[in-house]
Amino acid sequence: MFTTSHHKPLSWPQSSRLTSIPVCGEWGHRMGRAGVRCRMTKLREQDAERRKAADLGPDFSEALARGLAVINAFNERASQMTLSDVARAVDLPKATTRRAIMTLQHLGYIEADGRLFRLSPSVLKLAAAYLSSNAISTILQPACERLAQICQESTSAAVFEHGEVVMIARALPANALPLGIGIGFRLPAYCSALGRVLLSARSDADIDEYLSGAKIDRQTPHTIIAVSALKAEIVHVRDVGYSYANQEAEYGYHSVAVPLRKFDGSIVAALHIGSRIERVSADRMLGEFRERLEQTARDLQPLLI
């Protein structure tokens, strides 16, 4: 029992929910002695410290960042999660995570099935907004589809973002089974043909900075992980104008990629064809497929303004 300054009795229910009530000042001090923690103040202090450390500035919206983090927590390994699962994935308190989930559910981006939550198809509107407003991806999708039908192998176009390769267009031959790799799929840049083409467009200083900060793991027994060897390979790609990766990103899979240049010659994306090694020989990949990619890149250059 607590009393106000007017000495009116104020009763608190005996419930564990008290532990998440955001109270501060004198009441917070008194309730803290009773085992009630002043969480809101602590979270705000942590957020302020994080903003300061990351130099995010006063205009950075923590609420928006948390909502996007919740969306990005779902993936092929975690397509459905409980509230506790999501909270652990985004490293936020359950109360904060619940508010983000309820907001996203109200907006139609998350669906609930009992205690489980999953993304709804409405999330695709976010990707559609990018694809419809990005002239490059709009131009590249038909080109990928033509190459996929001619070569009867998967074809993709990608850009470089935050040290990774992000696919913005992808096509498969008519008889191929999709394997979960599609638009928005990300690959490590250092071990993929697409990534090395995109890295080759950067300055030597930028390449060194990327290699020094990237988490370089051996994806397969064939993956090059020595920084000096990777730097030499990227420079070689810059010199020859294409990249060939043989089972470095995925065992049993090889691919060839070429740069896509704008009208002014600057590289804006990369285009590749990939196949299982038993389906297409290295000679055909580096011969016929590379030539088709290079011709497609020349055809596209006047369109990439």
C-alpha cells in the first residue's frame, strides 16, 4: 500500500506485471526497494548510449528500427516464432517486442496463429515498392528471364549492399525447381562471382577495408579465405572483366559473372549464370555463357541511365 501527497490509499495488485510498469522519480525509488524495477529509464539510457556510440543523431527512430528488426528476424529457419523467440532474436525486452509485433500485426505485416507469429504476404509490398521504383531491377528482370531460357540455367542480377550481394532480379528455366533463392537473397561478396565483380568496381582502399572487416569463412573446401589471395583475385577480375567462382560459395555449384555498366561506364550491378558442375562444364561456362552475359551487358548499358 502506497499513499499520495493527499494521503489517499493506493493499492497495487499482487502481480508479476508490476515489474514492467515504467515509474521513475520518488515512486520509482520506493517501488525499486519493493523489488519493482524502473525499466523504461534503463532502456532509454541504453538507447541513448547506442545512438551516441553509432553516431545516429537525434532524428534516429528507435521504434521504427525495432519494427524493422522484428521483420528481419523471420527467415527460412525461423518462419514462425513465439513472442519469446522474437524477443531473443532481436535482443529486446518482451514488452518492447510485443508492442512492435502488435503494431506490425495491426498494419497487416504480421499474422498470428495462436502463440506463433509469422510474416504476412503484405511484407512483399515493401519489396515491391523498391522493385517498382528502381528502373535497374525493372530492366534486368526480363534480361535474366531471356538468358535463363536460352541457357537453361539460373540467371541473377545483384547489387552490393553492406558487404553482401543482394539479388534484385532472378530467373530460372521453365523446368527448374526453385530452391529458396530469389529476389532479396543475400550472398557473401568475397566468395561469389557476383560479389567479386561488384568488389572489383571499388577502389583498392575500399577493397582493403572490406577484406579487413569482413567475416571470411570457408563456405566449402574450395573457398579462398586468405586475404592476400582474395585481393589478388578481385584485382584480376577488374583486369579481365569477369569472375568465375568454382564451388566457393556452394559445394557442387559454379558460376560466371560480368559487370553491368551505366551509360557513363560506372558499374551499377552484376549479372551471372550459375549451374551444377555436372550439368555445365567449366569450358562452356567460361566460353558460351560468359559471351552471352557480356553481350547482354552491352545491350543493357544504354538503358541503364
